[in-house]
Amino acid sequence: MSRKIQVFAVALVLGGAAFTAPALAQNEQFIPNLVYRTGAYAPNGIPFANGVADYYNLVNERDGGINGVKIVFEECDTGYATDRGVECYERLKGKGPTGAAYVIPLSTGITYALTEKAPVDKIPIISMGYGRADSRDGSVYQWNFPMVGTYWTAADIILQHIAKKEGGFDKLKGKKVALVYHDSPYGKEPITLLQKRASMHSFELMLLPVTHPGVEQKATWLQIRQNRPDYVLLWGWGVMNSTAIKEAVAVAYPREKMYGVWWSGAEPDVRPAEDGAKGYNAATLQHSAGQFKLHEDLKKFVYDKGKGVAKWDETGEVLYIRGVINAMLGVEGIRTAQEKYGKKPMTGEQVRWGLENLNLTAARIKQLGFEGVLQPIKLSCSDHEGARTGRIQTWDGKNWKITSDWYTGDDSVIGPLVKETAAKYAAEKKITPVTCPAS
Amino acid sequence: MFYREAGQFKTTYNADQAIFPISQDRWFVTAVVLFAFLGVPLLAGQYLFTEVLIPVLILAIAAIGLNILTGYCGQLSLGTGGFMAVGAYAAYNLALRLPELNIIVVFLLAGVMAMLVGLLFGLPSLRIKGFYLAVATLASQFFLEWAFARVKWFTNYAPSGSVAVGKIEFFGFPIETPMQKYLFVLTLVVVFALVAKNLVRSRIGRMWMATRDMDIAAEIIGIRPLTAKLSAFAISSFYIGVAGALWGFLRLGAWEPLAFDINRSFQVLFMIIIGGLGSILGSFLGAAFIVLTPIFLNQLPSWLGIPLSTAAISHIEFMVFGALIVFFLIIEPHGLARLWAIGKEKLRLWPFPY
């Protein structure tokens, strides 16, 4: 009996260690990094996290930080779970001399939860290529930055590509388009736009949800076999993508007719299906796979010094590059803020200004080493997306190959939807939208 | 030495039936509650409020609810997540569609809504028992999750199926800062725990326990299984529904059905198993253990200054957490509450045990 108590007491003492955090030095910019290196989505989370980490290290090693302000970052594993993500955010948001500069949630669910917290904590959220599609309206969502592309842009780009192949949007009439989606806010985001387009061009939209984590899709693909839609759009993440492609092989649905969103178009998605994935298409968040100019610096300053997080061969993968781009956009946001507020660590509020006034011209992109990967990005108060362009890439069995020209999301379709949904959100949450200067 | 009841005479029936018959217990609990109300707000930081205290307290309400059903009435349920979702979505819709309602009324009505749903899904318990009932409640879990993901009205036709709540006011006072949320939740927890404690000591609680221990014998001595089981389902679902509403409004702020998936059901079930079946105190201990241990394990390496990769920390967290659950169940199968009781027994004899 007393042994039990002793053991219990020891456990209590161990458990009672103080919940305190160590302090950081002064001239440092702290950036939290919510990642998932474990869990069902780890195969996709790891390369992204590696890209982010390597870029921060590169900035520190090559330039000595952002204008002399060293970047300090800390990872926290969310496992793609919303409550753990919020816990990570709360744990890390106050660190560093100025608190978190911005937060990269890397999950639409966590982005939704943090959207409620950001205005209170004054920390901007960079949700590059995910998050709420209507959050590009900066007058309502002052703290959200769904940079480079929202899901509505992605859906529009894919539909434009399909229409082009068919010979115009009017040829879509009577066609059947199926959306196989992750049954979460992430997967449901594009539905609004697809429905709008479906009513505009009178094609039929089939909605086929797949429950988390997406390893069980037999029923979904049975429906596809029965209904034979003309195109299948895939809005999956992690293991759901490779499973979907394997199921498509099993029901002999042509992979050439399948179009994934940019989160369904990376190496971990197609490799497990081996040859079966050949011909599968995906939209790109501008960039595709393959090393480019920046990799010379990465090699010289990070990998040759043995500081790289990933393996060198993996640095040309889609999600790794996306991580690099995401980190670059954040760093450039801080740099823009420093131009206004001085070359010192920035607060979240100052970074928000920097992000909103971010202007990456073609020349600047070339200077940063992203030529050919990114197109110019310019944000403003009313547009937190900054760019609405993308291409289609196709898996040839070995590599991702760009197989289309640039498409631009049609703002005459997306714009009004954004306004409408954002206004509804503002009314529900009793937010008074800020007035944006006419640009 | 200090913890003895010698000299404490009970001269009235009231004194004999007090919740804490020993005055040391009474003082201790009063001190803890007072400290929680007055001391903690002065000492705790924001992280402690939002990630430690509020989640533990809210899930403690859910654990009390499930403990009423499983621990006291013996009806195994795997539908906790679903009933929490009913509470959360009911509260969301009430707050959205009837904005003039006071927030406390919203939460209580959300509890009532969960209670009705709980009653409905409790009906099979009249015919089936044990593991079979667990499977039946599992069906409710899946059905409710499905309903909130599919029926658009529940989410006010939000395109993504995720809902967000606006600002919360309580008689004109805003509930915004973590401390205000904490005090609000704490007040509810104290009231709910007190009511639950009294319920399980009363006639109705004895009815539940008789049904749990042997339902046929209970029936023979005149306890109607219908009343006993359905009242347990109703009250349990009410507690769980309120916990769900609080979880959505005060913890998450924005949520999707995934926040109340089957894992939430298991989480609350593990809380009462680890904490102690049939114990109100156990609900609190279990909630604290299940919520805090992973967070603690996750941060331990950085406190100790051990450089580990993020992935390694997460893997170690899973392994140690699992091992700890097994460890506690081996040293005390009746849960942490039983350990606490043993500790008190020891304390009576200390420092001269025989």
C-alpha cells in the first residue's frame, strides 16, 4: 500500500514541474512553426516542415538574419489535430522579444480556429494556398493571409483547364464532374465555387465526401464506377490522395481525367500507386517540382555545412519547395515591415502591415532566386491573396511535368462570392469591416 | 496526526449526511475552491488558462456526465463525442437564431437538447446491456457526426461546414479574456459538480447504483429500470451537452464535426476509467491526467534542455503516455480517485502507522 503512495507521489512531483518558458535573447525574431511530423498526414507534413526550416536557416547563414535580426524558430507537432494545433499556438505565441511574428497553421481546421484568435493576439496567419477562401478579403479578415491562391482559385483554374480541353465553357453543358473531397473544412471549401460554376455552365456536380483519414474509399469509387463522371476533382490530403489514385486504378477510371488540388499533387501522393498514377493531373500553387536557382544557395550555405533538415535529393520535391516559398513570403513580409518600422524584431501587428504591403515584383523574385517558380505577388488591404495564377502539372510516372500554360482565377466569378461570404461572416461575428483605400 | 476525525462528534442527522463529514476535508475543499476563484486568477498566465485550466474543467464536466451513466448506472456509452456535438451545435444555433437569449440560458438549453437526444439513444439500453449497448451508443456517435456534417441547417449553410461563434456576453459583461472564460467555466463546474455529488447521494443515485450492481435484484426491490436507466441517460447527456457547448464556445471558438469525433468519446471514457468509475473526484483527476500528461510530456524535453527532433518528441510522448496509463491501471485498477482515498487512509495513521 505505502509503495503505491510513494510511486504516486514521485509521479506527482515529476508532473508538477513548473509550466515556465525560457527567455530568448534580444535581437531575434521569433517565428513559431506548427508542423506535423507524426500522424496520418506526416508523409506530406514532413517535406513542408523541412522546407520552412531550411529557408530560415538559409536566411540566418547567408544574410545573418533579416537585416541583421536573426530568425529563431521553434517547431510544435500538431498531428493535424485542431485542438493540439491551438495548444501549440498558445504555447509559442508569446515567445521571443516581440512574440510570434506570424503563424503558419498548415491545416485548414487549425486556420479556422486561429482566425478567431488572431485579431485578439494581433498575430497574422499566413495560410498559403489553404484556409478560408473568403479570407482573402482583408477588410473583414484583417489578420488572414491566404497568399498565392485560395481553394476557389484552385477550383477555378482546374475548371478553366477542363473547359479549355473541351473547347470552351459552353461545352461543359451536361457533363458530369465529381468532387472527391476530404470531409473537413478543407475539402468542403471549393464546393461553393464549383456549385456556382455548375449553375453557370449547367454541368452536373457530384459531391463525394471521404472521411478522415481517407484510407477507406471503396464506396466512393464504386459510385464513380457506376456514374462514370467525365472528370474527377480530388481534394485530398495525406494518405487519402494515394488511396484515391489506387482506387481509381482498381475501378479503371482514367487517371488523365483526374485533377487534384495543389495539396493532392506531390510526390507522396503518386509514388505509392507506382505506374498507376501515370497521367494523373494536379493544379500547381504556381510552382512544381525540381530544383532551381535558390538551391545553389541552399547547397552552399545549409547543406554543405551539414545543417540541412531534409536529404539533399528531397529538396526538389513539391511540398519541400512549397515550404521554402511559404517561409520566404513570411520573411519578406517581415522585411517589408522593417522598412517602415526600423531594422529590429517586429511585432505581429507590424508584420501584418508588412504582409499587407508585400510587393514581390518579377525583379525581386529573380533576386531572391525564385525565377520561373513564382509570378509577381502583390497584396493590398482588399486583396490578401496577392496572385491568382496557377498551372496544371501531370505525373509521367517518374516526375511532375508542367503541362499547361498559366491560368488566372476569374475574379468576376470568385470576387462576388468572396464579398458575399465575407459579409455574412462579418455579420455573424459582428465585425465592422475596415475601409480599404481604393487601389 | 493532523488528519484525524477524533473529537468530531456528529450530533445532527445533517452533520452525519454532510458531503464532507470530516472537517479537515471540508476545509481543504473550501480552500481549493477559494484558491481556484481568487488565487489562480492572480497567478496564472494566459497559457495556463487557455490550454490547461479551461480544457480540464470543461472535460471534467463531460467526465462527470459520463461517470453518472457509466460509473454510477453501469451503462457503457461510446457516444460522448456525439452528445457533446449536440450540445455545441444546439448552442451555436440558439445563439445565432435567438441572439437575445442570455448565454447561460443558451448553454442550459443546449444541455436540454442533448438530454432529449440522449433519451432517444438511451432507449435501447432498456433491452440490451454491456458491450452490446456500447455498440448501440457507438451508432449514435456516428449518426450524430454524420448529421452535423451533412445537414446544412445545423451549420447555418456555412460553405466549409465549420462554424464560428461571436462575442459572448453574460449579463452585459463580456467573456473574452482567458481569465473571464476561466471564471465562467469554473463557476459552472462548481455548481455542476455539487449537483452531481448530491444526485449520486440521493435516492436517484442509489437507484442508479443498484441498477449498476445487479439490475434484476434492483428490479425486485422495486426500482423501475426504465426510470433508472433513462434518468441516467438524460442527466448524463445534459452534462455532456453543456460540456460540448462550453468546449465549442469557450475553448475552440470555431469548430467542425471532427472536433467531436469518436476519439473525443474515447478520451472522455479513458478519463473516467483512469480517474475512477463512480467517483466525482475521479472525473476531475482523470480529466487532468488525460489532458495534461501529453502536453507535459511534449514540453518536458525542452524544459530539461534535451535537444530532440519534433518527431522524436511526439513519438516519445505517445509511448510514455501509453505506458503511464498501463502503469496507473496496474498500481491501482480502481483509478486515481482510489489512490487518493488510500492516501487519506495512510494520512490518518501518519506518522505512527501500525
